[in-house]
Amino acid sequence: MLLFDVVYAHRASGSHHKIALDALRRLEAADAEEWRKVFCAHADIYMKGAKAPDDVFRDSQNHVLHVRDNYWGGAVKTAEAWYEKLLMMMRAQSWPEAVYAAGVLSHYVCDPIQPLHTAQSESEGSIHRAFEQSVSKSYTKLMARLEETGWPAIPEPQGAGWLAQLIRSGAEASVVYYDNCIDHYNLAAGVKDPPAGLDPHLIDVMSDALGRAISTFAIVMDKAIAEAAVAPPKTNVTLQGYLATLDIPIRWLTKKMADAGERAIVEEMYAEYQASGKVIATLSHDDRIVRAAHARDVLNVPLVTLDKEPARTPGAKHGTGLIDVAPSSIEPPLARRIVERAAEKIEASVPAPAAPAIVEDAPAPEAAPATKKRRTRESPVVDAPAIGAKIAARLEAIGIKTIGDLLDADPAAVTAMMAQKWVTRETVADWQTMAQLAIDVGAVGEQDAQILVGAGIRDKAALAGADARALQDQVAAFIASDEGKKLMRGNNGPKAEKVEGWIEAAKKSA
């Protein structure tokens, strides 16, 4: 399908994009060609979904499955949640949302099958980012090697828990090569020329890992198509029409461009490694989060202890040839459980009153407490203004678990993932504005933030600079509106003293 090849060249800018697209080539459904056209029609959305776990959710713990640590990590649970989301969107024939969900699902299914996502060690930190760059820049070579050696056979799982079974078996197949990836990777060579970091052994290891990830996700998509039991929608996308919409010169489609920004990051990490023998200060955000969580949940040691732990020199076996490792050398533990973050075990507090835009989800407002709860980025998302228990559950299902997650999220992505008609980009932007106000100004409570946003105050600076009398009038006008009445539900609005208190508090926190 030439159209698919053009879309691939145009949109696939990294390994996650390429894996998600290559899996579509291996669909076995009777109408696979029509489904590929659907994804071509929404290629931009599919690519955004494939990178959303990194770019939007930034939930690093959900990208790993550490087989040796009793299957620690949230990959399985998160993948199952997104699979259900995909089915729901397909059955509702909400195709942009379904394509986005499929893209996100590809990340959570395929990441835990990559060897460096199946375990954790101090030695890994020095090479992880550079290793992934080497794999990305060697993707074409790895796929060519895969065609030479043959695609891995993936038995199709059956019965309840089939998706968990599929992901775990992929991780089990890859974890046997975790240490080999460290021992065979030439960090110095990989920093200068990414493909040079991989020796023949790693070419074989990573071509097999990519093939396993691609084939696994193809099985998942075939399962989703069969289970959703819906026909692919008719699309009018054509090669000529797609080429007419290109935002780059067509000759660029055939060029492979180096990522200068990514190269600079790797070079900084290498400089730290040369100076200290480890990478800590320049560790990537994702690796930093996983390292800290693993230390807390599995090793039960403080990070300062890990910081002092020496790391072995990577690349000691680079170029020494193939090493046979029997898959049976990894004995799966009897109890397969996901270690939950401590924050997720804390019971949620009483839900906040909902904003006017989401009144159907809101509990009746409670009397304001004598001492307001101070919210931070680490507070659970249910503590954010206008977020009731039901909305919090929906947000958590798409990876937004804290107020910080909400503030960092792309409103458009949240809107697409929640797939609720009453949730618009403006709704999400209002949630973020109210949450930031509550963080910045401690005197502003949950309902206070909703009133202020309704009155046109959208940040701390605007509140600090407001005239008290004018703001009182703005608040009174909002409360008298239909939205204000729905929010207050018969309660009187804030008194003049309270409005003045907001302004003074904003000034003091400025």
C-alpha cells in the first residue's frame, strides 16, 4: 500500500512511531487493508497517541515490567485500561478517539518488551538514553536483520487475562538479555555515532525485541478489531490527497534527519559518566522517576545510598560475539502483582464541588472548612477544584493521577481521551487554571477558585492586581448568572471581607 508507505515516511520520526505503524502492516484481520486506511486518515492522531505516554502523561512507572522484581511496574494494568478505552471508542465509532487510544496502547504494550525496561540497575543509568538513541538510529538496519533471521513466533493467548499474559511473556523473553545490553553496548562509540554503539550481538537482540513488540501489538489490534465487532469506517483519503496536505517538501520524506537536540542530551550524560563513572544529575526525566520508584518500592533504600553505589563499566563484552542465554534461566515468581505507588494507596479525601461545566458530576457543596487544605502538584487529582470523584476516576484511567499531571497535560489530548461531550478543551483549561490558582494562593479554596475563574480571574497576578470593589462586582455578576447559580446551589456568595482576603493573600504570595 503506497499510501501507507508515504504516511510512514512522513509521520514516523522515532521508534515508538515506527513500531506502532509497522504493527499495522502485520494485521491479519479480513479487512486489514481498510483498517490501515483508517489509520492513514488519522495518522497525526495515531502518532501523537504513540508518544503521549512520554510527552503528555509522563508516567514512567507504567512503561516498565521488571520481571526479576516480582513483575514490578504498571505496564500491564495501564495497557488493560487503554485496551478497554480502545474498545469503547471503536464500538461508539468515535474514530479519532479510537485511533488515539490505539496509539497510546501501542506504547504501553511494546515498551515493557524492550530489554532495558524489564529490570533495573545502577549500571543501566549510564547507557539507557544513549542505547535507545542507538536503537532508534539503527531501526532500518535492525528491521533488515529481522527479515534475515525471521520474525519471532508469538503464540496467540487465550482466555481471561490474555493481554497481561501477552505482555508478561514478551518481558520474560527480553529480560534474559538485560545484562547483555549493558555489557555489549559501547557507550563512547554510541555517543559519537549512535549506530556504532551496537555490536553484532545487540543487533540480533534488538532486532528480535523489535520484532516481538511489533508482532505482539499486531495481535492486540487484531483482537480489538474482532472484539469490537465493528466495520472499519469508509475513508476518502487518497495518496494524491495526502501528498497535497504535506507540510514539508516531498524530497524530505526520503531523508533521515539526525536529532541534534537528542544528541546534545546524550553528550551531556556521557560527560557526567566520564567524570564520575555514573549518570545521575543528567539522567532523563523518565529514568529518574523509575529509578526513584524502584528504590522506594523494591530496594527500600534512599536515593543517596544508590548514588554511592558503584556501577560496572558498560561495553565490556562489546564485539565479542553472540551469547546463548536460555529463556528458562528466568524463573517467574509465583505471585504476579503490580506494586502500587504509595500515593495511590492513600484514600481520597471528600470530593470537591464541581465546576458549572460539569455540574452533573458534582456532589452538593460542603461548608468551607475553617482551615483550607493547601494543594500542591503532588496532591491527588481529586483534590483539584472542580474535580469530583467520578471525574478523578476518569482522569486516573488515562494516567492523570496528581494535580501536577493535570497541569502538565495537553487539554486537547485530555479531551480526546475522556471522550465526554461536556469535556472540551476549554473545560480542561479551566480545570488547570483553577488548580494553579489553588496552589499559588493558599487562601483560595476549591469553590473559591471556581468563583474566581467564573469572574474572569485566571492567575495569581490578576488576583493580586485586582481592585477589591471591582472584583466584588465581578463575583456578584457571576453568581447571578446561570452558571453561578448552578455552582452555588442556593448558597450566598462570598462576603466582601473574603474577596479582600483573596487579594491580600495573592499579594503576599507574589
